[in-house]
Amino acid sequence: MANDIFVILEHTNGQLRKVSLELLSEGRRLADRTGEVVSAVLLGTGVGELIPVVAAYGADQVILAEAPALENYSTGAYTSVLNKVIREHQPKLVLLGHTVLGKDLAPRLAQRLGVGLVSDCVGMEQDDNYFVKFTRPIYAGKAFSHIHTEVTPIITTIRPNTFTLADPAQDRSAKVIETAVNIDPADLRAIIREVVRAASSRPELTDANIIVSAGRGIKSAENFRVVDELADVLGAAVGASRAAVDSGYREYKYQVGQTGKTVSPTLYIACGISGAIQHLAGMGSSKVIVAINKDPEANIFAVADYGIVGDLFEIVPLLTHEFKQRLA
């Protein structure tokens, strides 16, 4: 059995997603301590130009699978190809981002390979016996469990922004292994003809380093412009609580929480959010949390690193003005 660390890469519009670079960086750190090999798995069409970037962030080798059927992500095609690649190379560890793609793909791979799945991890380290120990939140983020497994390959999904990006080494190179793509027709239950992406200058919510979110306290969809202005100044993504989404103030795709998206930004600014358990489960692993709420007893203050008791319609414009001046 090989001791490869596999990183399944995600890319959109010809660029690797940040979470994939984070996983490569951490895989490299882990491999440097254990002498293992970091193998990046790259699927798509015309993605060979990404190989220098993959190598710079730590891959020793790139397993490249290119075919028209892989141009856009589809569950059946990706599962079929990756199942064969993993069986052929027998890696010790398979890392995916805890993203929409990762959450769809990882359990299917685990089932196909007959192995377990450790999902939604916020920590990973090697123990004294050279097995990997994972940390994941449980009970809506109120506690953490440490999972130790000796069964390989280990399939795991890692939350974005969990690991620090390494400085890319531009002089690194990676061995390229091209793999034949033979997809079982039985796996192609759906064929993706076209992907239409919404145009936005803001970062993807799950990848963002800074997120400004609003809850029911924003009072209306029109009032969200206050949050949008602050987000634009900070180069941040915009989020919303379930209460705000249910009230029709923002679309579901913006929802942060147990029934929405799980995020782990460096900075999370919560505006008019009370701090319901299901919301805290989606953003509790943020590095720094700033809460703005006029209710001093709001639950959000229990997890906040910094709290401002006041009306968000007074506080947020002041923050926007101040950040605009400082960043100028």
C-alpha cells in the first residue's frame, strides 16, 4: 500500500479554489513530517495549465484525468473516475473540501470503496503511530470529537479556511501521471449540458476570509444595502441568518447555519443576529467574531470575540466610513 496523501482538486473558471490550495499546503506539511507523497488529482478538460500552481503549493505528482465528460462536475462521472484512480494507487488519505462538491462526492466515494468517511473536519494531525487524527464539531458546534482511524484509505472533507495557505514555491515541479478515462455508462444518470454562474465581484461565501452577515434585525431586503456597502469596502462575502432568509430578505444561497452553509472565515461580522444554535453551528469556527446587536443579552455575544451593543443602522455605516478611510 502506498502512503500517498491524495488531494481531490476543485476548480472553477480556470482557477483552483482556495480550499484546494489549503489542502495541498497542509498535505505538504504532513508529508514533510512523515516522508509520504502528496498526489493531487485533477479532473476536467484543458486543466493542464493548472499543474504549475498545483506543484507550487506542494504536490509531488499530479494525476491528470481529462475528458469531455469531466468538463463540468457531475456526480456519476467524477465518482466513476475517482473510484478507479483510488483503487489503482491505494492512497492512505484522501482529502476533499467540505464544499457542495465535496459533500456530494465524498460519501459516494466512501460507499463505492467500502470505507468510512470523516466529514466536516476542522483539524487534522498525525499521531505517534503515524495514523491521522481528525477533529470535527458535534452537537451544533458545542463540542468537538477526535476521530482516530486505521482503516485506509481515509476519506475526509475539511472545512474551508481551516488550514493556512503555504507560500507557493515557484521552483517546485510535479510528476504528471495521465490516466485513461473510461466511465461506466451506468454511472451517467445525469449529463450536465451547461453551467450558468451568477455574476458577482464578491468572493464565494464558503471561501471568503471575511463575511458580513445580517439577521432578522435588518428588517427588510432593502435594508441589506447597509451590509452590502460594508462588505464591498472590506472585499467580503455577504451572509444571512435563517430568520432573514425565511423572511425573504435574502436568497437561500446566502444562508449561514446548520441548514445553510458552513463557513470558517478569518473575520465574521454578525449584524442584528440573535445567535440561534443552528446559526452558531454554521459559523462558530470563525477565527474572529464581531457581533452587533441592540440586545445586550443576545446569544451571539456568548461566542463573540468583540461585541457592540447598539443599533446596526447606526453602527454599520460608521464602520463602513471608518474602514473606507483606513483602507484608502
